[in-house]
Amino acid sequence: MLDTAFRAHGLRDLLVTGDVASVLERYLVGTLDEFGASLWAEPVHGCEDIVLEPASCDFLADALFQLSTPELFGTVSSIVESLWTRVPAAEL
């Protein structure tokens, strides 16, 4: 079960594409900065209690890994732009 800190950030036991799309959108519209995007992804990526939506497991795992370790993949801006192009239209 997720602890209070995760629930305070609006997370559930099941991480779905819409959760990541929401973070990406907040970054793109300027209500979340680079630090905030990484700060969101780090504990989620490391939490063993979160299950990834089966239909989007690869995308979600990739998004969490890239956003939580931007030093390996480039700027958060370039990561977000790349991930945004992979979000299914139904989630936008």
C-alpha cells in the first residue's frame, strides 16, 4: 500500500498512462519545472508497491526511468518532449 506522501501527490497503487501524461502536460504548460518532474518520478520509480498498467507497462517504465534519471538521458525538456509524442491520443 502507498504511504501518505504518495497519496498526497495524487498517486494510486496502479500507475496508468494518464498519470504520466498529467505530469508531462504540467511540465509543458509551465506549472511544473524540471526539478518537480524529476522529484515526482524518483519516488514513484523506486516504489515497489506501484503496479504499472499492463497495456502501457513499457511506456510507463521508460518514462519513470528517464524522468527520474535525466542525467542519463539529456535535459528534462527533451525527455518530456520525446515522451509526450508517445502518449496515446486517448490519454490526452
